[in-house]
Amino acid sequence: MKLYFNGIFFTLLLTTACLPKGAKYYAKTGLSLAERNDYEGAVAEYTKALEKKPDDPELYKLPGIARYELKDFRGASEDLNQSLVLKDG
């Protein structure tokens, strides 16, 4: 019986691990990395989120802030400006 439940658990684990991840997942992962001051990792995750949902102005704020923390002021400005363009558009 225990083997049966282990098999079910393993199958569920594999199934959820293989599900496609959405923008919200990557944004949350990025926020978690940013909280630990891993801004480069956060930008990478935010970029994945933007690939999933490129028309979301709120998502552009996140890499903008992380790039600012990395002193990439040009990149931060571009991201934050894109957020404004999409919001006003």
C-alpha cells in the first residue's frame, strides 16, 4: 500500500514539475531573488515573465527596479519607460 502511494506522489510531482510556467511564476521567482539582492537573477526571471506576457505594463516595472539596483540606469529607464508606454497606450 505504501508503495502505491509513493507511486501516486511521484506521478503527481512529475506532472506538476512538467507543467508550463506562466508569467506570474517567473515574476514571483524574480521577486524572491531580488529580496535576496540577486538582481541579475531577478532580471533573468523577469525577462522570462515578459516573454510570456509582453503587454503587461506592471511586469516592466520589476526589471526596471532590479536594473536600477544594478546601476544599469539606461536599462532601468528603458524598462520603466516601456511600462509607461504600455499603461498609457
